[in-house]
Amino acid sequence: MAEVSVHQLNELRTLISGPVLARGDDALAAEVAAYNVLVKHDPDLVVGADSEADVAAAVRFATENSLPLTVFATGHGSYVDVTEGLMLTTSRLAGEVAVDADARTATVAAGHRVSDVVAAAATHGLAPVVGSSTGVGAIGYILGGGVGPLARTFGMSSDWVRAFRVITAEGDLVHADATHSPDLFWALRGGKGGLGVVTAMELELVPLKTLYGGSMFFAPEHVGAVFTAWLEWTQTVPEELTSSAAIVRFPPLEFIPEPLRGKTALHLRVAYVGAASEGQRLLAPLRGVAPALIDAVSDMAAADIGSIHNDPDDPIPLWDGNVQRLLTHADAGFAAALLGAVGPDVDVPVVAAEVRHLGGATRRDVPEGSAVGGRSSDYSLLLAGLPDPSLFESVLPQAMEGITSRLAPWLSDTTLINFQAKPADEAAVSSWPADIRARLAEVGAAYDPRGIFSRHVAAGGSGEM
């Protein structure tokens, strides 16, 4: 990597309207603070882009000076410290989300979070197809495909992108859609990153004001029966219903609702796109298995979709060895094995073991094709270790090895890239089949021949952090 002189740094500052920070500047740490509090970024330079022109100037500077470039949006994809190169922050590229109600589209900028898009669309009776967490950056999430609470009904979130605005490694602005730069458009829908800086995207919205959804919690003594019943029940439900179940170890902290405090409970999440009466009928078999500690499934505004999973918004420590796999199948044997490995009666350092019901529309690619991986399974599994750094070196790796060995008959080798925290090459092998990996490499070589954006993926597996 080339050294940047004081003269070059001053020249860069004349080109950028936002802040330009060098290592040692007081404001640098706050500018690149990650969602994972254990990650401490300390790159050579940070550029806080205030405009698309700032992005282009920063990219040209990185290319001309052979600086690896990392894009930083909300920090949710950060698992590895970035300690060199230029980090480009895009949080200032926001403003209002522009919604065209007649066309049912939203123009989303690089600084927008999913929650911004949800709120803007809701005022028109529309909704984006989003993930479980609405606090993440919209573009970074979309670049990885995206599986959310409406996935079985509407498919991957990236299926709904109609166009991208991209600054390439040469600092050029490219409009990519199905007919303009279609190779880049294909790669950005699910290929995660390393191809340029996406400054904006046009996202198609769905007409959705309300849905029947929410979450239910079951006590430790009912976890086994309800989880087993849920898994069997998923084989009977229509595509309009998406659900997931997580065995969660709640800490004994005051902010946790009293019925869950210090307990291992089953968290069942449901989203049905249809009439509440039909949703109630579909859910009745599960409600009949055992009484719920909390039953918050009801007719709800689509704008409140983030409350279904209720993922934490505040920064937390995260272990980079969490396990995420697609399942080859999920039967009663799998339910018994999972409960035997992480159920309420087992002393294991796993804060959550989540199974998502996929299939439905997630299996169907868009007509023109996309780089999304992971369309082949009806279920996914996520095992999240307790966020205690003292366990990261040996306790959690040993525990995860034992659990995955026990579940091996049901685990595929495939993961979803948005859940990856592995180095780029390892993440790519598990996230995409060989033909998609080869095509992504070809597109990358065409748009970034010098590999300026290679850190884009390596730093935490994220197209954008």
C-alpha cells in the first residue's frame, strides 16, 4: 500500500465536502464505530461522503494511491478490524426516501436504514420486502440478497431492486439495471460487494398496509413440544405465511420482560400476508400445543414489521464464529437432535438457536437471473454464541464443534452471505455455487481490475458494513 503524503491528504480535503480524517484524529473512532463493540477500526484515512461527488473523488484517490477501500454504512457488517487503507462512510448520504406511489418504487440512498424505507413507504400504503432487523443499512442488506419475515411470500429482498447507481473503481457513475450494465446489475443483486460503491438504488414496493403477525414466547417446559409441533406445522402452511423459531437464553436483566427474565424460552415469529381471520385459523394448531407466556400475534401495521423479531438496536459484542447453515431437510429427528444439543435442559453457551422456514418464493429466481445464493433449501439454522468475550477463544469454538457434529446429518455446506463473518474466500465458497462464484469473479475483474474493493468483502463478509 502506498504512503499518503501530507500534500496528498490536503489535496483530498479540497475535493471532499464532508470530513476527511487521518489516523490519530480525535473524531475518527466515532466516525467508524461498529455495531459490534469488539471491533475497533483504525484505517489510514476516513472520508465521510457528503455527496455522490465525494464518493467519486474518494474512490479515485484510493485507486490512484493503491489504497484498499472499505465502505462503512451502519457498521452492522463489521467483524474484523480495518487497520489500513481508506474507509468511506456513507451515513450522510440520506435525506428523505423518495417514494413514487404510482410506480410503487422508492429511491433509497446509501445512508438510509431499512427503517427509513419502511416509514416512507407506509405513508402510501406500501412496504419494502425487508429483513428481520430494520436498523441495518438498506443497501448493504440488499446486496446480500436478504431473507426476512415476508420471504416465503415475496422472495429475497434483492429480487425487488430495479436499478442501482454505482461509483466504479475509476470513479465513474454507472446506472445498472436489467438493460444497462446488466452484468453489474446481476452481480449486485446478491453478490454482496467488491464491485463499486452503491450510492442509491430503486426499490420496488409491495401494496401492503397490514398483516397478521408478531411473536409468541413459550416457557422452558414447553419448548420441546412447541418447537417439534412448529417444525411439523411448517410443512402444511401456504407461501403467504413465513415463520421462524428460536430457542433463546434470556439473561436475568431488568430490561427483559419479567416472564422471560433469566429463562430459556422458545421465541416463535409469524408473518401472514392475508386476512387476520385466516391467520388465526392457520396459527390455531400451534396455540393449542401449550399456553404462551406472551402472545403478541395479531393484526398489525406493516410499518411495525421490525417488532416481529425485535432485534436489538444498541451496539453489542458479537462473536465472529457464529454458525449459519442451510439445512438439507428438517424432520422430527432434527428437532430431537437440536433440542438435545441446545434445549432448556442443556448447559451450553448458545444465546440463540434459530430455525427459519424458507422455501416458497425464496426458491424462485428473478426472470433475468441474480447472484443470490441459498435458494435451494426450505430451512436455515443460526447458532449464536453467548456475547461474552471470555468464551470466544476456546469455550465457544468447542461448543459449536460439538453441536454441529451432532447436527451434521441435517446441515448443508451452504450459508447465506449476510450472516457470514468469515474471510472473503471462505465466505464465497460456502455462500455461492461454483458457477456464480466464477461469474462474480469475471464481473469483479471487469469493474475493479486492481482489486481496490477487495476489502469490501473481507472485512466482515459485508458488501457494506
